[in-house]
Amino acid sequence: MRFRLTHRTHYRYAGTATESFMEARLTPVHDDRQRLVSRELVTTPASNLHTYVDYFGNTVETFSIVHRHRELVLECRSEVETLPMEPPANALDISVSEARQMWRGHKLDLFEFLMPSPAVQMSAAVNHLANQFFPPGGVIGPSLLKFMAWIKETFRYAPDTTTLETPVSTVLRTHTGVCQDFAQVMLAVLRSAEMPARYVTGYIETESQRKASEANRAPKLIGASESHAWVEVCLPGGFWWPLDPTNNCVAGERHVKVATGRDYHDATPTRGVFKGTHTEKLSVAVLMQRL
């Protein structure tokens, strides 16, 4: 599938900012599963962009506005082609105990995705779920799909019930949240089960973005109007299998991947600091059009 994406972030300040320093992770990934056809980032006020690749392989753009301004707009325009890709069948048929032995041989490479992180903390409740869904004799593929289905059945998608700082323990207690929360619950349980997994941020073609003529051709998907989050699990052999617990599905051609990390903090789309005032309003809008 081919998509045209427009991601617009608008900061309105209560007063006049004297300086702004920002970084953006808004460049879709170019790999075997998707092809980045074109892409540009425009800022208002205009600025010079500096690009680097961070520790997790994400493309990061930084810039500064060093004169007075009352608002800041970032508009990223991309065109992406997504491609189908299936995991190796034998990687899904291995038992959990066999998979753990294989992962231990690569623990140094996978270390960050096996350990707790600032937003993905372990607990007795998390460990209980890990033992319930991933016993040593379980088969890895069906076990992962069963756990993902449990998240979909147990948790209610409810925007504005959580914040970026809501801990996994709260989401487990209330059974409510959004895609970021469900992804981080899944990460906590998988890592507690000694299964390497990472956080993914990107975009998803939701029902409101599909053409009316396509209304009955594919399952309905839900997600944030700004961006979406899901999980990738490292299967034995090194294939990263993308799983979307919010929609109880394997992430496919209607998902566009942008960044990865241990949790949301490593893959946040934009962040920065400014001097002289505070943010009065922040608005984010994403337009995803199938070509």
C-alpha cells in the first residue's frame, strides 16, 4: 500500500518565547517492510535542521529558533509504501523455554529490550501475567497471540483517561487507556517473561481515514488521530514481529513505522524546551491518505 502522510504539530505560547530548542522523530523507517519514497520537514518560523541517527536507529532532526516568536509549527510531509512480510514459520513454533535459551545467547544485543525502562516497570501483577500466558512449555507464536487477544478483551480504549506519565500499574488496575498504555503493558509482561520486546511509534490507517468504497474490505482499526503505538517482539532468529494489542492484530500494511525504543520516551515524535513563556495550547493532527 502507498500512503501520503502529513503530521502537523502546532505550539501556541501564552506569551513570547525568546528561544526554542526542539528535536523531532518524524521520519518513517526505510527497511524491508516499508519504503520511504519522499519526505520533508518544514518549520514556522523557518530554521536550519540538523540530522543524526540515535542509539536505537531512529532518524532525529534538531533545530533552534533563536529569536522571539509566539507560536511554532512543525509540518512533516511523507510518502511511504508499505510491504507485506511474514515471519519465518519455524520461529513461531518454538517453545517458550527453547526461545529463552536462544535469546540468552544474544542477551548483550537485546539487553535494553529485556529490562525495565522508565515507563515499563515490573511488578508482582506483571510477573503473574507473564507466568500465566508464557509457561515454559507454551508455544511462542500462539502464546503471543493469546496474550494480545486478552489485552483487547480486557482493556477499554478510552482517550483522555491516561496521560503520558500514567504507569503500567495504573493501567492494569483500571483496565482503561490508549494505544501507548496497551503497548507498554504488553512490553512489561513480555520482558518479565524474558522475551525481548520494543516499543514502536508510527501511524495507522483508521476508519475515518479510509475511503467509503473500502469500508467493507478490511477489519476496522482504532488508534490515535495523532500517532499510534504497538510492539515488536524479537523472535528466535532475529525477526522482529510487529503486534498491535490495541487492535488485536499483527501490524501490517496499514501501519507505518516511524521510531522504536524501550518505551514512549525513546520514540516520542517531538520534544524540546523554550524560554520566556509557557505553552498555552498544543495541537497535533495527522492526515493519512491512501494513494
